[in-house]
Amino acid sequence: MNFSQDTNEANSRIHAYTEDYFVINEFKFDCHCQLHRDGLTDKWQPLNIADLQISDFKSLLDCQPEVLILGTGATLKFPQSTLRQQFAEHKIGLEVMDTGAACRTYNILLSEGRNVAAALLLSGITL
């Protein structure tokens, strides 16, 4: 899916996504990604959604977002409930959704000036 061109280059906007790649600020990434409004923080390589720990999001935690959006691929998959509790302890909201919805939501929150971060899984790369 393609998104419209953003003229604010200060923010890391997702311009397009497919099963196999993301386009973030006109650069193509064919890997799972973590990003924050100030840039791509990590080429992310989680092993399994069920095994995610707060430490898997260290670079995003350092950005202190108010909300982190976790995109879980083509389908919605929930991590362990303890992960949401760990984010709450850091005063960060955790929203889990499929990657397409996560990309759209991230861009909307970014356009509202919110301090948002995203951890996005590609559908074409299985865990």
C-alpha cells in the first residue's frame, strides 16, 4: 500500500509497505523495523512474538514514546500479557495490531505531533 508524500522530513514517516518491505522516508527496508519519529532506531530481529521481552525494545524505550505500536505481520498476534505490564511500568502505552493497521496508525499519530514509536514485523518473513 502506498501513502501520500510527506513534506516534513524531520519525522520518520512510513510511505509504503508490502509483505516484504517498508519504505520509510524514501528508503526501502526489507527487514523487521523499529522506528521513532526521529528515525529508524533498529533493524529488528525478534525470534518469536510469544517470547518478546521489554529488552527487545531497548532502543525505543530510550526515546521515551508515549505509545508504542507493535505490528505483528498479516494477522494480529498477541505477545505475553506481562509485556503490556512492563510497558505500563515505563509509562508507555502498548498497542498491538496487524502491520498494515500499525503503519497507518503510526502515521496518523505522527501527523498529530504525538511522541510515537513502532515495532513492525513484515508478513513475508516468518518468525
